[in-house]
Amino acid sequence: MYWLKKNLPKIVVAPSFAVVLWFVYGFIGWTFYISLTKSKLLPNYEFWGIHQYVRLWQMPRWHIAVENLFIFTTLFIVLCIFIGVILSIFLDQKIRSEGVIKTIYLYPMALSFIVTGTAWKWILNPTMGIEKFAHQIGFENFQFDWLVTPGMSIYTVVIAGVWQSSGFIMAIFLAGLRSIDDEVIKAAKVDGASTFSIYTKIVLPMMRPVFMSAIVILVHLSIKSYDLVIALTAGGPGISSDMPAVFMTKMAFGRSEVGLASASAIMMFATVSAIIVPYLYSELRREQDAK
Amino acid sequence: MLNKKKVSRIFLFLVLGIFVFYYITPLYVMVVTSLKTMNEIREGNLFSLPNSINFESWKIAWTGRGEGTSDVFLKPYFFNSLKIAIPALIISTFLGALNGYALTKWKFKGANLIFLLFLFGTFIPYQAILLPMARTLGISTFLGALNGYALTKWKFKGANLIFLLFLFGTFIPYQAILLPMARTLGLLGISNSPVGLILVHTVYGLGFTTLFFRNYYVSISDEIIKAAKVDGAGFFKIFFKILLPVSLPILVVTIIFQFTQIWNDFLFGVTFSFGENAPLQVALNNMVLTSASVKYYNVDMAAAIMAALPTLIIYVLAGNYFIKGLTAGSVKG
């Protein structure tokens, strides 16, 4: 009885922990092992070394996916942070209707990527969408067919992705700005610094941790991005807007390349880990230091 | 000086206004498109207003045209999503609260490591667990196929009898097996069912819910807990009588976050379910992607709005809790 009482907390956590251990870490381990086998349609447990990884990196399709991820991630981060910083600073200037404006900036985060993709697919529709509108108001030669142009369709994913997530980045930066001591800004003003230089020289450098968080969030969002691509371009035209997440599911469930798909999943996992592990480490050390 | 201030103020509002326009335009386009007839869509443009308010496409998106099998509409899938979201939400929230409590107020050796592993689990790309998860859910399907194969292609003594027993099994009233089934369900036989998706969302929501409650309970003073312990209150008594009553804010944040995650999920839905068991987002995507010769953009837009409405309403009603959840769920601080 005493033993039970003493160990009750452990007993309570144990089932959840076991579940996470099994379903998260056990499964990752399984995926990793399968990536080292010849598995095709069904898992095959015979060890095959790193052949799947070699195959993966020799595949032009995987290179397209990685290139697209690189394009997407870079533009996604740059645009979201640019928009987020500008809007948060502007909103921080004692705007009376701040609440309403913030609500409008952030509502896309409540939508699913499928809804966002559906909406933008219609707006960017090469014949009926924005192009037609431009024609009707007099720009007869205006052409906007990125959605169906190989090499350009990945940029439509950027457009929709930035639309959805930039408001959220704005909110993170706004929270960061609000946590900065007003005295610092007041003192700089007394010294005659202009508003612009106060922000670029004092405030933004103080927000380094916020930039870090924002980048980590955006990178891991973009590595995971799957729904938006599916809803907007479905990886097309052809395979021109494939991303690793799309590649993986197509190989696993469409092409019966379970081993190869596992290898690509492990590549994604490794990339996220490489970003998240140092981030968590530094975050938690900060928490420890604060104590 | 005053003039310069005024100019910069105007510039400020201009930029903020342009972005209001930028964020709101897609929603505006969705709404007006959903209210137009196809003729109006062909004649007008993206932004033109409908001649009259016409909810016909909303009706079609919700209940279909009554054209039989090729007809995709959202109503049944809407309820599929609810059936998945609500149980998964309740289970993962409750477990998260309990874990958060145990990890912070009853510190034991390894509590921090366990928390760290939970936390890391919330970041993983789901692709890394997709295949094994599909396998776990698919075991019964797989076994079924294997059995069918063995029974037909590798005929052995008694194969026919076994097949008969399988066949008979499909006819029995389910009440006869309900109770023992509930006990043995475990991981088997829940592929392509709400139960399977409930399990998936519960399991992968656990990290988030534990994280939310853990971070909240860390900030609650240990003194109260110590006093209660001295008074002889046990683990569960303290949880239900002291912590849960003050957990309302984090409870709301967690519920909103989990609901939004599950409602908006596409990956799990599309991987672990198909046909009539699919959740709403999968149905919406199928609807938009139909290869039918005529595209009904108005119906697509009506369907998209419907799929977005529950989470949008929550956002409008409880925006602050929504944003708190998003921030906590991604910054993990």
C-alpha cells in the first residue's frame, strides 16, 4: 500500500509515457531500420545497408523536392519575418483599433492548409482568377499562370504559405516588443535618437531570441508542409512542386517504395532534429539559468 | 515637426490598411464566389459581387445534388470529424493535465528527462512515424488479406472449416461480442475507423497537452501542494480538489489548440482512412479535386468555408486563448 502511494505519480505517467515511447520513438526506430532494408511493398527485415539513401540521393525527383524545400523555406522565412517585424512595429505605435487589426491579421491561422490551398487555388486560377480580373480592368496582356507553370508553381505555395503564417509571426514579434522595457526606449529618445534608429539599433537586436524562435517555427513548419502543397498544386504540374513530405507519402503509398520512403522520412526527421535539438537545449538552459 | 509626425502617421495607417486588405481578400473572394451562380462566375470576376444572395451552392456543398455515387458532399464527413475530434480531445487533454501535474508537483528522478522526450516528440515530422502507424492500424486488414491468401492459395486440411467460421462471424449480432471485444480491441481492427483516428490523435496530442499543463503547473506555487500533503491529501485528491479548479485558463487553451489541430488535420485523415470514414478536410480536398468536366467553383468555396467555420468561430469567440495555444504550442517556452 505504501509502495503504491509512493509510486502513484510514476504509475500515472507510465501509460502515457509508454504510449509516447512506443508510438513516437519506437516508430521512428522502426522507420529508421526499414530505411536500411530492401523493403518494397511490404517491410522486409533483411539488412541492406545505406543503399536506400544512396538511391534516394541519386533520384532527380528527390533533388527537385529538396530544391523546392530550399526555395520554399528561404522565401517563407524571409517574407514571414519581414512582414511580421514591420507589422508588429507598426502595430506597437499605440494604434486605437489594434484589437480588430490583429484579429484580421491572425485569422488565417485558424484555417486548415486545405482550406487555404483551396481558396488560393481559385484566386490564382490561370483563366478565371486574378488574371481575368486584370483583363477586365484594362490590363489585356496581363498573364499569371504560375499555378500551372513548372518551375513557378512552388512560388504559389510560398504565396499561400506566407499569407497563412505571417500574421502569427507578427503576433510573436509583438509579444516580444511588449516585453521590452519601455525605459530603454525612453532613454534613447531623450538622447535624441530617431524612431527608426531606436528600432534598428536597439530594439531589434534585443529581440534576438524572438528571431530564433520565429526561424525555428518557420523551418519546422516548412519541412512538415504537406497539406498546402497537396491542396494547391498536388506537387504539380508533373512533379515540379514536390516537397520532401509529398515525396515521402507518394513513394510509400503510391509507388510501394517503403524502404525509400522511410529513408526520405528519416532525412526529414534528421533535418528537424538538427534544428530542434540545439534550440531546445538552449531554451531549457535558459530556463535553468532563470531559476 | 507636427507635419512630419502626421505624414508618418498616415504612412503607418496606410501600410496597416494594405495588410488588412491582403489578409481579408481571400476570405472575401471565398464568400462572394460561394454566393454566385456559375454564370455569374463566368461573366464577372473574382471580386465582383453576386447579383443576389444565393445559398444554392452552400446547400449542394452540404447535402449534394442527389446524383448518386459520384456526388461528394460534406455533411457526413463533418460528423466524422466531430466523432474523431471530441473523444480524442477529451482523452488527450485529461491525460495531459494529469501528466503535467505529476511531472511538476511530484518531482521524481527522471521527471525532467521524461518531459524532454515528450517535448521533442511534438516537433518530429510525422512522416517519420507514418509508416509504422499505418501498419499498426492496418494489421487487421493485413491479417485479413493474409488469411484470405492462405485459405485460398495454400489449401490445407480444415481450411474450409476455418473459412466457414470466418464467414459465420460476419453474421453474428455484434451485441454478442461487444464486451469481450471492448477488452481485446487494443490495437487490432481499428484501421479506417474513427476509433483508429481517435487513437492517432490522442497519441500524438499527448505531447502537446502534457506540455501545456506542465508549463502551467510549474508556475503554480508548491507551497499549497506541500500544505495539502501535510494535511494528508493524496495524489488524486490534490489534483481534483486543488489544481483542476484553477486550471480553467490552460484547459481552454489546450482544448482550443487540440480541437483546431484535429479538425484541421489532413495527413492522418488521408493516410488512415478512406471512403465514407474520411474526416472533413480529406472530403473537402477530394471534392475540389474531382475530375468532373464542369468545375463548380461556387460549391468548392462554400465547402471550404464550411470546413473552416468551426475553427473560425472559436477563433472569433476566444481569440486570446487561441493565440496563447499557438504560441505555447510552437515556441514551447
